[in-house]
Amino acid sequence: MSEAARERLRWLKAWQRLREAGNSAQRAVDILRVLRSTSYRWQKCVEERGLIGLEEGDRRPKRVRRPQWRPELAEAVLKLREEHPGMGKEKLWKLLQREGWPTSISTVGRILKRQKAGGVLREPPRNGITRRKRRLVRTYAMRKPKEYRAKKPGELVQVDTLDFRPLPNVAFKHFTARDMISRWDVVEAYRSASAGNASKFLETLVKRTPFPVRAIQVDGGSEFMA
């Protein structure tokens, strides 16, 4: 016997001795701190199967819930999913409604889950290809061409914004500009990374830089969009 089965047997014998001593079933389980239904279940297992009945067995319920949908509906879901592999249960449900199938989104989800578990529905292998997203039109900037290379000071100045916390509950926005050729830096600190402060910083950058600034490069922060 396993240690777990031996422990159940010890509890069962103690429960039986308490019952033989005149204690009620509820009093016996209160003393042993075990559920009354558990004690009766262990006793029934021993009576029907012997000591082997105290071992861990299959806990699958005797009555398994059967699907509540028609096989034709499951076939319709499978057909639509194979035609549209990327669709979820919500979009499949809408297509089923158009075809005259009265069902719910949750039912479609349960059908898909059951088909996947049973191997009926096989997901297509992921090849790493995703749908191309439409690029947003930047009204304030343009993407730097790959062939563009800065050769002289001022032809490319990188601007970045970072959080700076010198003291607890004290925060500043740290604006930094660095010329990629001369390594000339311009640094300012503001209370917030607003569009107005970004504009002030760019004006300061132009004034402090000893050469003309031809182009600046930002990381797409909202403070530079205005």
C-alpha cells in the first residue's frame, strides 16, 4: 500500500473505533477533522474493493457531460475555421448567423476547444509571417532614409527624453541632444515632456550649437509631434 492509502486506513480505523465507542458519525468526524462523506466513501471503497480501494484511482465522473450542440453545427464550425484559419469564435459566430445557425459565441468557443482537443481541428503552423500594418503618415517628420549618412557636424543630431528623479517624489524630464559627428551635447531639464517644452529645447539646441543643425532624429515621442 502507498503511504496515502495507509493514512486513509488509519483514519478509517479510528473513525470506526469512535463509532463503536458510542459516538455519532458527526461527533467522530469532528474529532478526526475529516469530512463525514469522505469517511463513508472510504468505508464503501474497502467494502467493495478491499484495501486497494483506498488507493488513488480514476476520478473521472461516472456521468460525463455530453455536447449540447448538433453534429451538423460542429461540422459547419469546422468548415468555416478551415476556410478562415485566423478567425476567432466571435467572427465565426457572425458567419454562422448569416448562414442561419442559431447558436452563441460561447458555444462556438466550446466546439473549437473540443475539436482541438480531439485532434479534429489542426492549427496551421506559424511561419512568422504577420499581416503588414499600414504605416502612419507622419505629418511632423519623415523616416530617415537608410542610405543617409551624416558626414559633417549638424547633419544628424539625436534627441531623446528620459525621466530623472534626483529626490523622492521629485521628477524631471531630461532632454538630451547629441551631434553624431562632433559628439557635441546640449542638455536641459523640464518639469514635463510637453510639446511646448520640446519646442523650447529645440530652440535652445539651435542657439547653443556652434554649427548649423541640418537634421534631428527623435524616437517618435508625442512631445515632438506638435
